[in-house]
Amino acid sequence: MITSNPPGPFQPTWDSLENYVTPDWYQDAKFGIFIHWGVYAVPAFRNEWYPRNMYRQSEPEFAHHVATYGPHDKFGYKDFIPQFTADQFDASVWADLFAESGAKFVVPVAEHHDGFSMYKTKLNKWNSVDMGPRRDIVGELASAVRERGMVLGVSNHRAEHWWFLNGGKEFPSDVQDPEYADFYGPAAPEKQPPSEEFLESWLARCCELVDQYRPQVFWFDWWIEQPVFAPYLRRFASYYYNRAYAWGVGVGINYKNEAFPEKAAVYDVERGQLSDIRPHFWQTDTAVAVNSWSHVADMKYKPAESLIYDLVDIVSKNGALLLNIGPRADGTIPEEDQAILRTIGSWLSINGDAIYGTRPWKTYGEGPTKVESGGFKDSEPWGFTEEDIRFTTKNGAIYATVLAEPTRDVLIRSLGQNLGLLPGEIAAVELLGTSETPSWERRPDGLLIHLPSQLPSPHAVVFKVTPA
């Protein structure tokens, strides 16, 4: 596998990589679908970290595994692979649902921490083409989503595989069997830096994904922030960006924390948001459930309306939402996941003009509810009210989205005569989704909009304000 830097404008240095520019398509898209689907969907217990925690003797997964499947040296994680048949998987059905949801890009997990590749690869015999489904999952999704005008991305969690299965070395288990060492990996202590051999393999696998599927988003989890990864991140980013340059397409790398300089890639916040507008485009990745990214038996779903509110809040602050679903092991998408996506899609079909192709306005919004910056804060909805309003702008218009279904006339204080954010006059006010023009009056303390007799959509409503 050749991983040398291809011709192009980028070199594997941070100075060079900070010339990266986020493509317009990404900044316009705003909403994508993440898909955690793999062998871990077979046990469907607790969450997608089952392969790690089933080998950790203090975890509930360990006791569950012994009680359900027997001792770990007789039935290990590898033994779930034949049960991962994906016999009901239909990439076209999935892609139709994603298009209906209003998503503009789709990011399947190409390889999770467990080390099982969901694509055709020459670098890992433990993959979905040669085992389990015996299908190229990423390849089939690539064709289906592109046929519907959506953009393909991939995620690669190979970095975490360095230590992910290390619990299996502490008691009799198949992790210690040399026959499966190429699957279970080094299973090294988490604080032990990865070896050069592992890092070169990581880089080769990432480059293979780039060349084979030409993804336009490449998502990484947190562990690439280890200092030893830095030169390999630079090599990968220059490789990817130069490949994309040759293809004539715009791409983005997602990173967490401080793994990349902020200009060199797209910052990603896991299960969280930001409190204000970020000058550089960013992204939230979160899931339809609070307890798992993959499908499990007791999914705890978020209300669809809270995800709509989060989308609006994120977009108002120059971000995008990557929303995860978890298919069952057989390849069907649970009905609850489908319902949530269709609810979002229905809302976007009416109000998408306030989302797609927009940019932040002078202020992200107003109202009493404050969002705290940082990850892992999505266990409960923020509790937005009809006084919480978020702004975006496009083609000179200002979109004001009320983050709850309003029950009375709406006063938008940021558009008042005294605040100075909109010094000129207002030519028109529209309510998206209806031809009925609301009556309004601009006062010193705000723009007061009188609600029409019927609202065009449940949940959030959007007013389009056109300056004179």
C-alpha cells in the first residue's frame, strides 16, 4: 500500500495543512446521518462497546456474556461474526430513508474499535466481504446515497483498536489465542503508545478507504490526539487533501479536542454543542438514543423535536449535525429510528430554507435557555422555550426560528429598532410553509409578529425577515 504524499498543494506539515478550506457543499449541507453498524449489533447489549466490556470482568457485559454464551475461551467476540448476516440489508431502502430525512451526507462506520472492517479491504481479512454478511457494506451504501444526490463519508476508529480488547489478556479468553491475534489486535495497555508498525498499518487502512471509496468526509474518534499520531495525521491529511484536489471535490476531516489545528480540519463535538458562534465551521455528532450508538435491546430514544431544536441551534452557530442511527444485526433500521428521521425530514421539507445554504447572522440567537459548550451533555433536552429564537441568514434575508411551538404572538428582540443589529427598515416578514402573511409591527423593543390562524408545522416555526 503506497502512502507517500501524492502530487498536490498540500505537504505533511501543519503550516501547509492550515491552508485547508472547508468546502461550500459541507457548509451548505448542515445535516448528515451517521451509522454505527457492525458485529456488536448481534449481542445488542448495553452499547457498541460490548466487544471491550465483555472481556472486562467488572462490567455487566462480562456477566451477561458468560450467562448467555458461555466462557470467553469457548465463545469469544469473533464467534458473533457468523451471526452477523445482514440478510435484510438493502442499501437502497436505507438511502431512501436518509433522503426523506433531509440529510445531505451519510457517514457509515467503516471500521469501529472492534477491528472488523465493513468494506472490501486487502489489509484486514476480518471484513464484511470475506466473513459475516459477505457484502461490501460501505460500497453498497456509497452507490445508493450518491444515486440520490447525497455525499458519502466514512468513519475510521482503528486508532482505538490498539488497546480495545486488552481486558481479554487478564483471564482465559480467545484474545490470548495466537490464531486470532490479527483480529483482536495488540490488546495493549491503553497508556502504552502505539508501535510504528501499528501506526503505519493505521495510515495504510485510512488511505485505502480514501482511494477505494473517495469519501468526502473522513471522521475520526478521539484517540488520534495521542502525540505519537501527529506525524501520521499530517501524512494522512496531505494524502487525502491532495487526492481530493486531483478529483476536483471538496472534503473534510473530522477531529475532536486538539488533534488538529483548528484551520486544518473540521472540529467535532461529541454529544454536545457550543455556546456561541464559532468562526470556523464545526460539527456535532450525536445519536437518536442517549444510551447507545448501536442498536441494543433497550434503546432510550430522544424526542424528535429536541433533535430539531438542536439542529437549529447548531446551525445558528456555524455548525452541522451528524445524527447517528443504529440498525439491527439483520440490516433493518428500527421503527423508532425511522420515525425520528421522518419527523426531522417533514420539518425540513417546510423549513429547510432556514437551514440549508445558510450562514450565521450577527448573533446566534436570543432567549433564556443557555447551551453549555462541550461534549457529552445531551442526556437531557436543553428545554428550549418559545422565547428561544435562533438566527441564520442567506441571500440577504434573516431567518428567525422559534425553538418551540409558539402559543402567542412572537416578539423578536434582536430585530428591535433600539438594538442596532438591523439598522434599516424591514420590507417583509413571512412564515415559512404558508402563503398566509403574518401581520407585524417593528417596535423599539423588538419585532412583534402576530401569529396566523394556523401554524404550518409542529415544533419550531420559522419567520423569514427581508430587510428593505
